[in-house]
Amino acid sequence: TGDGIFVYTGGRAPQDVVHAIIDESVEEIDDEAFYRHPNLQSVVCHGGVMRVGTCAFGFCFSLERIKMPGVNFIEYGAFNGCNSLADVDAELD
């Protein structure tokens, strides 16, 4: 959208996403959903997201912040290569 925020509803996200909000309808972030998205800086999940897929955010070099309350499963390589990731807000049971 014009405000730089993309609402993710499943599948593969567009390459130029900078900020993503996971839609309330999404229970899992698909494998490679944001794989190699060089401009992605932040992601906000709602409490109903239970799984982050394989390589979902792999090699998102600009990813700095992610909020993911309620996530129970983070698959292999989900954040591989996210060297800028410094702020992870997760509520763990």
C-alpha cells in the first residue's frame, strides 16, 4: 500500500515489501514466503500464527524487528541469514 505496509494473507509475498503485517486469517507463514526479500525490515504477527515455515524469512538481510506472539513452531532455516535481526518480541509459554 501507499504507507509501505503489506498485509500478508498467504503464499509468496511481493519482492518489494518493507513492512509486513500478518493478516488475522493466517495461521502459518508459508515456506519461503519472504525468502530473499532484501527490503523487508519488520514483521508483526497476531497471536493466532502458530507456525513459521521453512526458510520463511531466510536471507532477509534488512529484517530488524519481528513480533510473533503465540508462535509454537519455527521450522528449519526460518531466519537463516537474518544478520540484522535484533528485536524479537515473542511470548513463550
